[in-house]
Amino acid sequence: MPKTLAEKILSRASGRDAHAGDLVIAPISRVMVHDSVIDAVMAGLRDLGKAHVWDTSRVAVFIDHAAPAPTPVVADSHRTLREWVREQEIATFYDAGEGVCHQIMVEEGYCEPGTVIVGSDSHSNSYGAVGAFGAGMGATDVAVALALGRTWLRVPESIKVTFAGKPRKGVTMKDAIMRVVREIGTDGARYACVEFHGAGSLPQGDRITLAGMTTEMGAKAGIVADTPEAPGWLFPDRGASYANEVTIDLSVLEPQIAVPPRVDQVVDISEAIGQPVDIVFLGSCTNGRLVDMRQAASILRGRRIAPEVRLEVVPSSRRQFEDAMADGTLLALSAAGAVIGSSGCGPCLGRTGGVLAGSEICLSTANRNYRGRMGSPDASIYIGSPYVAAVAALTGVIDDPRPYLEATEDELDALVAAEIDD
Amino acid sequence: MARAWVFGDDLDTDQMVPGRYAPFMVGQDKFHLYTFCDARPGFAKEVQPGDVLVGGENFGCGSSREYAVAALKKLGVGGIVAKNFARIFFRNCINLGIPVLESEDAVALARDGDQVTLDLAAGVLRTPHGEARLRPLAAFAQEILAAGGVVAYLREHGDFPRVP
Ligand code: SF4
């Protein structure tokens, strides 16, 4: 029977001919654990009666979610984590400031294509950027995975998302995935694997944006087909069966905005123009890479952000941070008035680095806009691309970034002045 | 009998325990006291062991934070019945030993504050307005729940239940 990518990976891993709906027990190529769950993971291992992880070379540990530690309680937890890493002799350890777990997992090559990876984080789907079956799980599942090197999985149905055409200038793959979320809804891919076609040759960062945000549709995994990293056997069979198919024509796609408090409440930017914002967050595993910062800098270079707006920029890893320093991108953003945070999750989840006050309105390049996600439950979060973020920082309102990208210097001044006068 | 706490669709884990009250923000012994503090103030004080949560679609969506489930477990929640569940939340509940049952009609039948009985053996949720049928759980999940969670199961058996 023809197979989807998820069926191929799980068949190979479990050693049986697995199809959607089957329950399999699969060996894991790597377990990813981060700071915000480590106490529960350690408690789980203790309760399981396991003194050691099954294979220290297959475990990657990160301090990124509340890093550097914002409170003494968090600092204590980080210290315990560091001690545990030393005692377990886990070499793959990234301390505060190194970056977001998912970014490092992919960019440092810890995600073996075609294998199963278990992560303690709901965006572990990101590993599908290079053809791995990455599944986010809770602390106890992660503890079990660390103890046994195996996990149980129901082989998911797959949803096929095909991208056709090329996006116009000022439109990004963030807009594309938001368009997909708009189409499928927050639970449209529940228990399913979202399989991306027509995205394999995109830059790795774009593929992380796509695979990671399948979480926002409830997916178990998101896998990009035909990536350069994938082994020869990993391709979706012709005639594989899909629960749903969606095609997005990138050539006519408009910039997209997710309107609070739902990530699937997505509109074309024209419907959000003029919405004032207090704070802009550029970062996260979805959009904190060099290319994202460069896109923002292309609009902000040589200018100042609106006086009533704050801009927080948090590179997603030290490598992205250093690359953005080396090419002047961070200098341009800082000169424009941005606060540059150390690499990590930053304010994405409202624990550290500039949380939102009550009634504040944020434009974020991250992936979630739940009530209370970035601080006060009374704050509102709009989600958009780095271009949209830059324009919002510059003008204090949500606007279509395309005129700003095409404008001459004088036209740009006029555009900004018009927004500020309004 | 137990009290039913009825919620709507897409109840996310940030609403169960907001990130700012994560165990490692407020301590392991306190985080459960903030359960539903924004979405349903008073819940943590009033909920009684054995009470049942009833919800609509996509119950438990959002972050994978297991402490949301751990908080419900600590407060003694006896089971959750919803139209369907977000996958990580579903696994977390099975792992920690909270029965999670899918039912098409429970959320329409049960009203908040109703006295209800969750009868797993009969596969129904009895409410004052009628019985809601529960979809049977996979044998694999039933075995783990029967042991009181995956840790207890593994301690006893050393490995996962057999898959069919
Ligand atoms: S950047 Fe945000 S979405 Fe990504 S792992 Fe960190 S908290 Fe989660």
C-alpha cells in the first residue's frame, strides 16, 4: 500500500508495516528536554526507578524557556538542571543564551531525517523541517522516552498541504503557514501529520517556520517532503491517502494577520490596517533567524521606531545572533530603538524579557496569541511576519509592509508621517 | 455523585494553569492552587475529589505543559469528558492516570454545577438531563489507566502494554 511520510518513518522505526490508525512502539533517535519541564521529567525518571537515561549521546538539553533566570525559583531549577546534566554526563547541553531548543536542534544537525524524535515541547514538530518525525510530549512521556529509548505512537493520518507559485515581495512563508492555519483551523489537524509539498527546496529556516506551526493546527507532526537532508527512501508514495488536501497559491498570497485571541482567526492584512500596537516582538523559533531580522532591518535601517512603541528583538540562537551582529543587522535594529535580548524564547511565552501589561497590544512574529500567553491575560497579541512587525514598530500601527519595501526614501518618510498623524 | 464543571470548545492549557503560575515559577507545592484562576476563578478552592470536567472540541489544546494535568490530578479531578481532546493533553492525562473520554453529547447534556456520575464500566456519564455515551478507550490506554498511570504501569511490568 502506498505510504505517507509519517507512515514510512513509523514503519521503518517500528519494524512493521504501519498505516494510519495503527499503534506502534518506536525507537527514538533523540530526546529533547528543556528547562521549563525538567523538574517533572526528573521526578518521572525517579518514579520510574531509573538512575540514568538510556543513552547519554542521544539526549539534548536546553535552558531556553525562562533564560537567563528571571526569578530565584527559576534559578534554582536551572541549577538543578545543570547538576543533573553533569551527573548524567550529557554532552549535548545548551545553557541560557545559546538559543531556542528547536532552532539549535535543526541548525546543529541533531535531527536525523527519517527518524522519530521526542521533545518536551509542543513545537517539536519543527524537526520535520529536515524530514524527521518530531513529536512534542509531556514530561512523563519524555521521562519514559529517556528511560526506555522508545515511545508509543498512533500512526497519524496525514493532511497534504501543497504550495504552488512564488510569494510576491513582502510576503513570506510565515504568511503562507498562517494562511494554512486559517484554512485548517486550530484543531483541523488534530492527531494528524501535516505533510508539506512544494516546500522542500526552501531555505531551512522557512521550513522550520512551516513545520513548527503545524502545532497551531493540533498536529502530531509536520514534515516537509523532498528536503535536501532527506534520505533516498523518504518520499511520499504516489497514491498515498490523505485525510484532507489543501493547496495554497503563493503567487496571490497577501500578508496575513492572526487576530487575538485565536491563532486561526487569520485575515488578509487589509482587514487589520490601522490597528495600533504598543509593543512589537521579533523572535521565537518561528521567526527569530537572521533572515527574519534582516527583513525587519530592511525597513528599519536608518530610522527610529515610533516613540510610543517598544521593539524587542530576540535572536533564536547564538549562531543567528552572531551572524546578525557580523553583518550589521543587529546594529541597525538597535539604532532604530530595538531592545536586543539574549537568544532564547524571550517574551514568546511571557516568562521573561518584557512581558505584556494589562490592555497592551502586541504584534508578535511568534506563533501563539492565546489570552495570557505573553503576560497579562488582558493583553492582546496579533501575529504577523517580520516585515509586518517592522512596519508596526516604525509607525505604531499594523500596515501592509509592501509599500514600505518599494518606497524611495522620501516616499517612506511620507508613509510614516501619514501613519503617525492619523 | 460528583459535580460537573462544564467548559466550551478549545479550552487551552494556558487557561488551566497560566504560564506565570508554572511550578517552577511559584513552586511545586502551589501551582495547582492557580488552576483555572483566570478562566474560572474559585475553581481550585471549590473543586472536590472525583469531580468531572466536561468540555467541547479540542479540550486541552495549546502548550504541552504537563503541569496543567498534574494540577488537575492534585486537585483530584476524577475524569474528563469532551467531544475530543488535543493530543498531547490526552496522552498526559492517560500517563498521569486521569480518565479522558470522548463523548458527542455530554457537553450538550451536562450543565455546569450538575451532579453527575462517571460510570466507566458502563461507558456513560449520567447527568440529571440524561445519559451521555462515552466512546470506549483503546485497550492500550485502558491498561495504563487501570495501573494508575504509565509510571505505575512500567514499574509493574517493565515495558509498555503490548500493541495489537
Ligand atoms: S520560542 Fe516560543 S514557541 Fe518556540 S519553543 Fe520557545 S516558547 Fe515555544
